[in-house]
Amino acid sequence: MVNDFVETKHGRATANYPLPQLKGVLEETYGVIVYQEQVMQIANILASYTLGDADSLRRAMGKKIPEVMAEEKVKFMAGARLKNIPEDKAEYVFDLMAKFAGYGFNKSHSAAYALILYQTAFLKAHYPAQFMTALLSCDMTNTDKVVLYINDCREHQIEVLPPDINESVTGFSVINDRIRFGLAAVKNVGESALESIIEERQKNGRYTSLANFCNRVDSRRVNSRVIESLIKSGSFDSLGCKRSQLMTVLDKAMEQAKAVQRDQQSGQLSLFGGPLAGPKDASATEIQLPDIPEWDEQKRLIFEKETVGFYLTGHPLDDVLGELRTVIDSDIHNLINFGDDQQVRIGGLIRTFKRHKSKKGDPMAFLTLEDVFEAVEVVVFPETYSRCAEILETSEPVVILGTIQKDERGVKIIAEAIDLLPEAREKYTEAAKIRLDSDKISRQKLEILRKALFHFHGLCPVLLTLHFPKKGEVDIEVMKDMTVKPCRELTDRVEEILGYKACSFTKKDIAQPARKKWGNGKAAAA
């Protein structure tokens, strides 16, 4: 219906009316039922409904109560017969109105929504950073939505920066068309600590070091737990120090700051008769940072999620996302678009793992699988558990083949197979496709390529295609024993030899089984 409306509005299609009598009702909406008032008018014109009865019909359609709808259909068809409306046409119009009820509003409501839609679309198109900042601020307590918005920002090249002690305010803000996280997003940083940090910065300027920060903020309001969370979240990164260094000297910095603040409050003088170093004088109380390596990426990202609720400067799956997408069928947030009991392959990291016993006493498990967008519950019944128990506690990416189960709480997956990513690639890859550009290859390159393919010998067939610019392409038959192991190293080596991205993979289709229910339709232990 939406496509019909758009195409007709722009003159690319002609409006169609189910019956000539309805042209006056549907002409302004190009033959498509858009408003609830139109349903009432149609019932009045075709079936002689009073406006009161027509309003009752509208409400019944909105609630979709089968018994009431059946009664209304009998009444509508009887009225249409008295008006000599062909029965098939009358039934078609009634079903069309019932379908409309799933999305329709009254005209004034629709106009209000349309105005907001145009306003927000304009803002998103012309002020994308400001628009996304407003969205993030509205839903800052909803982690799932914040993750979706951040990924949307990245897809549209809007940089999202971690919280920062020298730039962040309480909530999200826009700085030079980049979105800066607010300090309120950091766990353990309460309102009192926020006030102390921001007020001191506004009064005496930017913080220059960890020691400078600790000396200046009120240590009774900004304790070591608060500062630890700020360090782990990356809020001190702009100072040019490693997070590992700051965590190492935090206790020393706090002890020194408490002593400085205690002495200032008691009015003590320095050894030479002058006042002790004030908050702005960091040089007198600076702490030497140890020469140690930074945390590895995995540890850094885990701490970010611990303190902010999600990953800020990257994601543990970033390096393997391309590989995952060669074998999975959907990201987790798109599972809602799949049918109930449909098989699907998804991939990600196992974030939670809980062992359980079935009613028969057999071991099973409940998992939470997370990708870069969202997370989903996965139920591993005993039969599957017995085949993959050793994988369930891994920190490596996995691919899960399972069946979608939908209920009032959302979507979950009933696992049928769980594999580590390398094994999943071998298991689910149909073929490795290599494109040879005729103007970029030579005998020497082809010989090097042949040796490389044998070096990565595996079970996956190889398909070679010779591409001629502006002329087309032909498939090249290869030896039957030229099969490879699908992996990133193969992709990188082929690109290195040929000088361009030439290697891709096709995945095997899933044979959808007959529909079946688990545990009487519920993912509960049998």
C-alpha cells in the first residue's frame, strides 16, 4: 500500500479504486485507504452504515477481535447486497479495510505525525550529529537503543567520542560535529561527583594530569571508585597517558590529594613559609608514571563495557566481522524479521553461560549471544549440549545454527549446532570465488596464485572467473583437487598476489525442516 501511494503521488502510476463509488473518498490519498475516517465513509457508502455504526466497525477492526469482526463482516456484506455491490468486490473492500486497521490513524493524528516526521527528517538530513545526540539523550538509560544509535552514527560517518574529563558535560553533547559522551554515562559517577568535576573545571580550567585532577576535585565526592571508572571508560585519554599507567598510580594520587586537601583545609604552610601548592599548581605534586605497556585491546574493551555498558572505541568482533558475515544469515537485531520456527545462522560472542538440568536430569544450558548490535538468548538442549559443551565457555567468536522461537517476550534461539568461527567457515562455505581481471594478471601471478591455493588446501571448492572490462566474464574450470580452506589468511594472500580484492565466498543454504515446536512451544527444560 505504501508503494502504491508513493508511486501514484509522484505520477509514476495511476490510482486504482476498488469501486467507482469510492473515488470521492479515496481520491485525495491516491486510491489507498490512509485515514480511519475513510473506513467509516466506505462503510456508509457501500453498506448503509450509520456514522455511529461505522465508528463501531472502525474500533472493531483496530482491536481485531475475531468474533466481532465476523459479525461485522456479515453485517457489511448484507448492507452491500442491498446496494447491489458485487459480493466479491464487497468482500475485497472489507478485507482491505481490515488490513488498513493494522496501521491507520485518524486524519488529525496522521497530520500531527507527518509534521513531526518531516521535521525530524530535515534535522537528520541537515544536522545529523545534533539529531543523533538528541536521540541518544532521550534513550541514554536504554542500553540496547544506545548501541543501535551508536552503530547508526558509525555507518553515517558520525564520530562518537568516549567521555572526557575536559570536554564532557553531564549528558551527550556535540563538539565540532562529533558526539561526545557525557560523564553521567559512566557507572559509579553520581550526581555529586559530576557537580564537583564540572564546577571545578569551569572555575579553574582544564585538568592537566591525574594528579592535578585528584588534587582539584573534592575527594569526599569524587572517590577512587569514581576515578577508576573514569579511567576504564577512557575519560582521561585526552591527557595522553595510558590507561594502565593511570590505574597503577591511582592509589598514590588519591593519597597525595587527600593530604593536600587536608593540609589546605587546616591552613598549613609549606616548609619555606608559603602556602602549599594549590589545585592549579600540578607541578609541585606531579606523579611519575611507570613505563608499562597499555592494556591489550580485549581488556580495554571489556573495561569500557563494564563502566559504560557497551563498547566505545571498538568492538571485540570488529576484526572478524567480515568473516562472520560470510557464514551467518542475519545480525541479531534483524531476527525479528524471520519467521517463527525458521532456521537461521547467527554469530557473535557468548557473553553469559548458565548450566541447567532438564527434567530428566540431563545437562543443558542457557546462553546470551552478542554481536555488534544486540544480544539474544540461546537455549541449548541436552542433545546439542552433549556435542558442543566444550565450546560454551570460549571467549572466541562462535556461529550458532538454530531455530527461531518467538513469544510475547521477544525472540530466542533454540541451538542445533555451535561452532567456533574457523570451523563454521569450513562447514558452511559453499565455494571460494576468485575474480581474475584480464588487464591485471600475468602468467607469473597465476603461477604464484596456484601455489598459494595449494598452500591453503582444504575442502572448499574454488571457482575462478576471468573478467574482461566492458566485455563480460567467463568461468574457468579448475582441477578437482584444487580445494581450499576458507580463512582470512587466504583472502589476504590472494589480494596481495593480485593487487586488488579478488576473493569472496558463497555460503551454503539451510534446508528448512518441517515446522516443529520445542517443549510445548516454550524453550523450557523438558
